[in-house]
Amino acid sequence: MYHSLHEAIADAEARGVSLATAALDIEARDQGRPVAEIREALLRALNVMRGAVKQGLTGDLRSNSGLVGGDAAKLRTGPEGPLAGTVFREVLMRAIAVQEVNAAMGIIVAAPTAGGAGVLPGVLLGLSAKQQFSDQAMVDALATAGLIGAVVAQRASLSGAEGGCQAETGAAAGMAAGAATQLLGGTPAQVGHAVALAQQGTLGLVCDPLGGLVELPCVFRNATGAAIALAAVEMAIAGITFAIPADEVIDTMGEIGREMDVRYRETAGGGLAATPTGRRLAKERLTQIKRA
Amino acid sequence: MVSLLDIIGPVMVGPSSSHTAGACRLGLIAHDLVAGTPERALIELHGSFARTGEGHGTDKAIVGGLLGFRPDDERLRDALQIMEKEGLDYHFEKTTLGEEPEVHPNTVRITVHRAHRHHVMLGASLGAGRIKVSEIDGYPVEVDGSHHTIVMVAEDVKGSIARIAGILSEADVNIATLRLSRKHRGGDAFMVIEVDERPADDVGAALRALPWVRWTHRIEKVGG
């Protein structure tokens, strides 16, 4: 797989193909599998994402601890604010839906991880709610998201325990922004700017889940991660460029992650997890899980 | 090597790719080491696995793996009840297996017994569902479940690798990687052979028939 987006974009431009095609060709070579087989696996993932969104929007899910659940449904049927009727609201409710399914031990696609699994389907399927895209275009979008995630995995990290939430929902925002930019007709270079614009907005984000559970704030970090991704797509499509290349933004994320205190890396030792309310809720809920 | 399908995947039961999906994969490897569901198991959780495992369903996921369930199997949710119903004797302990960074925060030591088979493995969940088994029966190894894998202990005799390669080649199984480790010179060698195709049962039988092979098992590909 490509080590940098720079290399991938240069390759795609030289060949006159999309980043998805460039990534799928390299993946086929690396794994010794035909492209069609990889596309099929991505289509299966897409269908699992659709299933999770559908399940999550019904709103009758509760996590093991009872800390989260039922909020996607509020965005679906509840009172509307300034985002009434927009794709933005569709994206937010889907990102939350998938994370609620995840917290309830339902079936999701870890993309890149389970903790950040709401962002990509939130953005891609939220866009689909307002505009029809072919399965082929959606699979292409997932391939490009996979490429971006693979570059982040090699250059920085995709683990909250290693790099904080910037490595999970932050990386997911970069993946979703790039994938959606391509889906909406953006060039490979615009995809690169979308990744940089999304990830610059999540640098430094800590991983501080209450009781160490992938619940709070994770469900809402996915929603805000999706919001950042959507903003980055809008900017990149409008022609805004970000002066620091995506690869260097990703490297920065890795560097910040390595310097981040252990309290902010999925240990529940700092951040929201260590607030008086965070500690109280975690204690109550963990006792409840043990009893169950 | 990072794969697109590692990033857009795995399809899994939530809530955590490291604490649920990765934990399940580690359980599956222990399951394969005794070629089936162990009757007895000791599961020693270290670090973050010990601290936050219950809330992530790490206990259910490891037990599910021991029962042969894969990370996308919805029965993982009920694995502890299934374990009790089947009368399996599994115990959990929280422990400290060493210091970071030598020992990964999501590490587990699993001791499994099934009939006459008995093995101990040490493995870690690295994030995004990726795992690494670093020790089996005291031998340093590297098994990540990204390939079908043959593990074996054999006497350290000359030409052993050529014989094994011959058997695999006849069975049309291509070797991706082969690693050898031993505790001391002339002592038994532990071999980890990652292969591209799933070796049929008769490959195991042919390997077991070699007089200097003490034991060998096939570990199924669990992702990647």
C-alpha cells in the first residue's frame, strides 16, 4: 500500500485514474487477489454499514452500561434547529446511529476502528439520503477511505491507546472527508486537501471515555468528527487548499500522539473520564455491568 | 503490510476493535492450538484488558473465541451464558505480566486444556482488530492470524525444513513466511509457517508422521 498520499495522488494523476483505482490496484498486487474480490468485500462492508444505520435509527438500543442510546432517533424525529432538512442533519444522525449500535454489541464495520466507526458511514450514507449514488461509486469511496486510513496507520497510528482520539475519530474524519470529496466529483488533489482540512481540525483530540467504555463521549465524538469531515468536504470542493500537505498533517498527528500523556490515551485517567461526574457515572455503570 | 480491508473492517460485534474483535481473535488462536473448544482455560488479563475489559465485553469476546466464534458472530454477546450451559471450566484472573513497553497494554495469557492437549499462549491486541501472539509454550513466536498458519515443535534435525517444504509443496500449499525459534542449540525448534492456502487435514497428518515432529497444529486465518 502507498506510504503517502502524495505518492498516491501523483500516481493517480499520472495514470488519469481516481485514487480508488490506484489504491485497489496496489491492494490487489499486495494481497495477490483480484480487484473484483476486494470490491466485493468492500460492498459487503457497505451493506453492513447500511444495516447498522437502519438498526441505530430505530432508537430502541441501549448500551450495556445504559450510558448511551436513543439519541440518533431524536435527530430523526425530534425538533429541528438551524440544520433542519439539510444533509448535515442526516450525517449527524447516522454517525450517532452506528456508534449506538456499536455500544450495544451490535454488528458494525470497524473503519478504521470500532470507536470511530460512525464517522465514515455517517458521512457517506448521510450524503446518500439526499442524493443517489451507485454502489460502484460508494465502493470507490470506501476504497479511497481505506487508502487514507492505511497511510495514517503507517505514518501515525489508528489506536486511541497510542495516539488519542485524533487517531480514531480524527483519522476517521480524514478518511470520510477524502472519500466524500471523491464521491462528489473532487480530483485526487482535492481529496488530499480535504484530508488535511479535516485532520488539522482534530489535532490534539484526547481519548477520554468514561470508565474506558466506548460510549461517552465516543458516540458524540463521532458526530462532531463527521461534522468536521463535512466542513472539510465543502471547503475542498469549493477549491480551498490547505498549505500543509496531508501527509505532514498526519505526521503531526502521530507526533502529538506520541507526546500525549497516558491519561489521555484510552485509560480513563484524564479528560472527561476524570471529571467528578465522569468518575461517578463510570463507577455506577461499571457496578451495574458486573451485577448483570 | 497494511491492507485496505484491515482499515475498512473487520465487520464485527462492537464495541471495541481492540478489546472485543482483537480479544475474540486471540481466543480463536487458543481454540485452534487445542484443535477445538478447550474444556478448561485460565485467562489472565493484563493492563487495559484487566482494567476496562468487562465494559468492552473482552471476557465475552475471549470466551467466544475459545468457543470458535468469529468476531462478527452475534453469539459473542451470550458467550458467557453459553460457556456456563456447556459446563466449561474457564477462569479469569487480573494480573500484571510485565512493564510497558515490553508488554503491550492489551495483553492476555491464555492456558488451554482439551483432552491430552495443553498449551499456553501470550498475545496482545494491537488496535483496529490486529493481534500478535508473541509466545507459545515458552517459545518466542510471531503469529498475527493474517494467514493460515502451521505451528509445530520438532527436534532440531538437519534437513527438517526441506522435508516440511516438500510436503507443503506436494499439497500445493505456498509458504509465505517461515520462522524458527529454539530455547537452546540442539533443543527442540518451534516453527511458525504462514501459508497462502488453507492446508487440508492430510497435510497435518503427513507432518505428524515425520518421526521428529513432536506436535503440529493448524491455526485458521482470523483476519487481515
